[in-house]
Amino acid sequence: METPNAPNFESPAAVTDSPADLSQRLGGLLARVAGGDQAAFAEFYQLTSRRVFGMARRVLIDPELSEDTTQEVFLQVWQNAGKFNPEAGSPLSWLMTISHRRAVDKVRSSQSATDREAKYGASSQEVDHDSVSAEVDSKLEAEAVVRCLETLTDTQQESVRLAYYGGLTYREVAERLNAAVPTIKSRIRDGLIRLKTCLGVS
């Protein structure tokens, strides 16, 4: 099975489905992608690429690196769509988990290269990323996340869901909730710390 050419990332389709309808739609597309349906892959990409890019951009900062990571995520989707288990979570949560892990791996890879250069006296620049969210995301399963999300306050839960499952940036979350960006950052970070405690991540 050859990997199809990725659709144009610059023109993602608008998503107007309700969350339940979108989840059902994405689940159906993933089933078709697992069978090698390139048209289904293209539609899945158009429906979700903006969220994946938003997740990558938030972790990696650099737009070009974020675009590369987005393409890698969808290559992984094409190759592993058959591994999606609807009983473990929604298609979007599965996709966003893959996206965050891929972005975190990219950060770690970049940091390892930087550390090697620093060893020999080369100048380096530390990549800014949220170590708490990276630590949490790398160790938990979807069911545990859902269970522990319920322990957060309503405002924390809403902010975390929009950022990590909706693929929105801090500023977009702030605009959606009509709150200041520093307030949203604080809610999300406090929420992630509570998730870490709930999940027993050391």
C-alpha cells in the first residue's frame, strides 16, 4: 500500500458537525483509511489537520517544524488507522494523543541534538515546551485521562479540553472563554498538575 499524497494543509475544511456527529464521521473515515481508501484519508486530513497543526505549534513553537510534524502524524494515521480502538476513546482524542506524542518526541530529538552540540562547545537554544503536559501525555491511556479530567474544576476541565482535545492555542481558548491569556495558561497548567497527581505520574 502506497502512502497517498497529503492534501493541501493550507486549506483545511471547515468543521460544522456536532462533537458526536464529528466523532462518528471520523470513526467511519478511519475504518475506510484502514482499508487503503485514499479519498477517506484526504477527507480525514481536511477535517482534522488544523487541530493537529495547532497542537504541534503549541509544543514546538516553530511553524516549519510544526508542519513537518503534522505531516508525520498523518503518515502514522495512514499506516496505523486499523489500530484505532473506538472503545478506548474518540477518534479525535486518539489523533490528538498521537499528535502530542509526536511533537514531544520532536522536542526531545531536537534537545538531544542540542545537548550533543553543547558538549563540543556549540551554541544552543533550549526549546520551550511544557514538561508537565509532556510527562502526563506520555504515560496515560485515554480512559484514565477521561476519569481524571472529572476531578478538575469546571473551568480547568473546559480549558484543558479545548487546548488538548480541541487543538486550540492559548489565545484561542482565551477568546472562546472570554478570559485573559495568562488566566487560561494558569488554568491549563494547574489542571495538568492535578491530572498528573490523579494519574500517579511521578
